[in-house]
Amino acid sequence: MMTKSKWVGAAVVVAIGISVWAFYPGSSAQQSSTDVQKGKKGPNVTQVVTVPVRIAAVQQTYQALGTANASEAITITSKVTGVVRSINFTEGQLVPKGHVLVELDDREAKATLASAVADEATARANFDRASQLLTSGNSPKATVQTLESTWQGAQARSEAARARLADLTIRAPFPGRLGLRRLSAGALVSAGTLITTLDDISVIKLDFSVPEVLISRIKAGAAVVAQSDAYPARPFNGFARTVDSRVDPVTRAVEVRAEIPNPDGSLQQGMLLTVTLVLEKREAAMLIPEEALVPVGEDQFIFVVENGKAAQKKIVIGERQRGSVEVREGLTREAKVIVGGLQRLRDGMTVREAQGVLPMQGS
């Protein structure tokens, strides 16, 4: 019969034996643990999130600052000296071509014209009478020639008097909006005296500079979008009209002139605008989210799913727009691009696509 101390010793021996059996190299217990770690049920699978390639239009653009100029703009002045008789416009008024703006005192000019017209009529009558006498042989030819010259001189003086009278009425040379009035009725004006300004802003001419390296890519009619701080939420659409014939030798830039329709007159002469010039537009470009990019040095890579495995692809990117990037080379339209689970992903790893997909930004 065993004592209590002997039973305790036997239990200790049995426990040590079980422990040695469990952790002895090659034992079935350790082998089962290793099998679980290695995953006997199959290879390691990485869960990823994919998105399809998006097909959309992209634009390659150049942005610059430009100055808004009126389609036509002049300073209204007087050509002659005279006293202002009446002012026929209000400040800021829209006027048609030929609208009478200012009338100067024309009494003297009208009298001069009347005298010139009378002298012309007399000279013409004398010439006609001499011509009839010359036909009948009762007037020498020299007399007729002298009277003809006198008549022609009277005609010239009449035309000069009419021009002088016309200069006393100042008209709008083209339709547009008037500026501030700079004189009052009764004022004595001389040649060159500022009266007001006239701007045709129905179309804005927008001038801006572009580097000479882009000259070959600027085409007449190319789309232009301008924005002003005065209207932050409103784009103004137009097109490139002309490229200057000379490159600035200091800045190595060329001046481009665009036209922006401005029917409501929101844009005004002299405003500073941010202009975006469309250099190229591709209607069916391939776009992917920016988070799919894996940069390596100066190169860009992405991962796609091919036959249940991750495949690394080197790509050439193009334009970027609001969270998306254009892929110019290295990708097909049918590809499934991996955007989630990239941290530990390697080329050739088995992957399982998540049910959901990440929303494309900027769509």
C-alpha cells in the first residue's frame, strides 16, 4: 500500500512525461500547432478593395492671370474749340452708334456754311453762263476755265464749312457704355478736352501670357475659362482668338488674346481675371483614384486583380482632377484596380475582393 508521499511523486513524474511528449520535436501535438499556423486549409489570402477604371473626358490646361479689355474703348474729346450748348447723355448710359452726346454752340458755324453755300451757288451760275457763251462763240475759253476753278474753290469751302459744323456735334462712334461726365453745359472746351469715356464691353478681350514652349499647342478657337474674384462662383467661358506674332525676348512668353462674351456687362475694362486655357482635350481617358498609386522613385505603379492574384503594373499618368488621375499607359479599360489593402500587398499574392467598392472622387 503506497503512502501519500509516494502518490504525489508519481503524479509529478506523469506530468513531466506528458509535458515532454507534448513539446518533443516531431511530436503530433507540435505538428498540429504548426499546421494551424501554416494554414493547412489553403494559402494566405489578403482582402482588398477594388474599383473599375472610369472613362471620362480630361483636359490639359494652362493657367495664367489676364487683364480684361473692352472690345472697343475710347476717350470722348472735342475736336474743336467751342462752348457746350447741351449734354445729351447720363453717366453709365448704354448708347447706340451715332447717338448725340454733346452739342457745342454752332451759330457761327451755321452762318459760315450759309455764306459758303451762297458763294458756291454764285460761282456755279457764273460758270454755267460762261459755258453757254463758249458754245456760241461769245466767251473765251480762258474765262470759262477761270470761272470753273472759282466754282470748285467755292465747293471746297462749302465742304469745309459743313465739316466744321459737324465737328460741333459729338456722337458715339460705336455702341457701348459711357463713363463719368467730365464737363458741364456752358463750359468752354478746346481740342482734346476730356468729355467722357465709351467702352463696348459686350465682348471682353482677355490678354494673358503663355510660355513660348507651349506655342505649338495653342490653337485658335481653343476653349478658355476665366474667373474673377468679384464673381467667385461664376465661370466666364470664351475662346482663344489670336496669338501674338512676337515672343518677348526677356520673359520668353507670348501674348494670347481671348474673347469672352459679356452680354450682361458683368466684366469691366481693367479687371484682373484668372484664365484657364485648354491645350488638349481627351474625350475617353482612363481615370483611377489617386489612392491607387504606389510611387517608387520617379515611377508610378498600381496593383490590379488578375486571376485572383495581385499584379503590379507600371503606369504613365497624365492629368489629375479632384481626387482622380489619368492613366496614359500601362492599364486596360477592363482592369480592376486595387485601392484598399495596399499596405502589405506584394506582386503575385492571392487576394479576395471585398464586396463593396470605394466611391470615385470627382465623379
